[in-house]
Amino acid sequence: MLEDRTLREVFHFRVSLLGAISVITISIIALILLLSVLIVYTPLRNILPGYSASLREQLIEESARVDSLQTDLSLQRQYLDVIKQLTAGDIATDSVQSLDSLQRVEKARLVAEESEVVEAFVNQYELKERDRMTLYDNTAPRSFRQLQRPVRGVIVRSAQPDMHQYGVTLRTPKNENVIATTRGTLVSVERMADNTFTLILQHDAFVTIYRHIERALKTQGTAVEEGESIGVADGEKEMEIELWDGGKYINPEEVIVW
């Protein structure tokens, strides 16, 4: 660089290709380091695709923490209200609840709400099972009129009430008709896990239960007459017949001529 009046050289510098490359390289490295520091230590990293998931998890965690803090704050406020009332003499000392007891009360309330739902389900289940009349253990042999034979077959196993086997087991011919032992209504027609049907025929307090029926010919709620066909036995699976009267077990061999 020259001075205007004297044309004397003031200063000078030399630019070479190697020097220019070195300056550019150092500038790029410095820029990369600066961007790295900004990304790692500032919220700018959240705009990058890889960091958005961690931000979402952090927001969920913070939201849960806020909810917990709100619950604790509410309990603290209740406790302070009790302290204020106690200090003012508005309530007796014995009625004061600690913070832990308030938490226990809140948990008990939630458990009580859940218990009501569970109790309703249990009551409904027990009512259904009681209507099926399959859990009675008491026997009451008694004189009873002769009933219509429910199916043609051979008894292969007699009833054993002491072993909780209340029905007789039959071996029937193939495609044998199963008929109603008495006039009544089919209160249950249910397909079982082994792909057979269980039929429950009721007349007043008297009930006949047919198990392992291959095919049901009537639907639930159908009124049938004595001797009317209600199902078909395939002959391969053994059938079971149970008789109940007012919840009392009746031995089918004593009231049915096989």
C-alpha cells in the first residue's frame, strides 16, 4: 500500500494459494465448532429431527410431574385449612387429619370406586351361575312321577353325588333325537368349548340339564312340550342328563325308565 503524496510504501502483504486455503479451512473449522456448541448447549437442538422424540418424552415427564405437584399442593392446602381452623378453635383436635391420612383417604376413595365395579361384576356372575343350578351339593331322593325318557341309550356311568357327579352319562346311537322330559321352557342354550351344546329345560322349579348335545334344534326362550325334540346327539360323545327340583338333586335312574 502506497502513500498518495510521496508514493512511499506504507505496508504490504503477500497472498499465496496456500495461505488462502489455510484461512478458508480455519474459518470452516471455527464455524463448525460454533454450530456444534450452539446445538449441544442451546435449545436449537430441538429443531433437529433426531432430538424431537427426546423433547416429547421430556414434556410427558414434566406434565406428569406437574400433575403430581398439583395433587400434593391440593393436599397441602387442605392440611393448612385444617391447621387454620384448629388454631381458630373452629374444630376439635381429634378431628385433625395429617397429610399422610389425607393421601390414604384419597387412595381409599379410588379403591372404593373400583371395588363397586368389581362387586357389580361378581354379583352378575354369581346370579348367572346360580340360575344355571350347577353348583348344588345337596341331594334329596324323593318319590317323583315317571318322566319321559330324554334319549335312547345305555347308561355307562351312574350319578355319584358324593363325587359331585350329579348326572348320568349315556352312550347313544348316532344322530339320536334328544327330547324334553317335561313341558317347559329352554332357559339356556349355550355352546361349550368342545363345540357341543348344553341345554337347560325348566318347568316351574323343576329343571333338566342336557350336556354334550351335538346340535340344538331350539333356541333359548323357546317353550316346548313333553316329548318334543330339542336337540340331536351324535353318538360319539357321551351325553349327560341331570335333574333338579327346587335346587334338590334327583337321581335320573329313579324317575326315568331307560
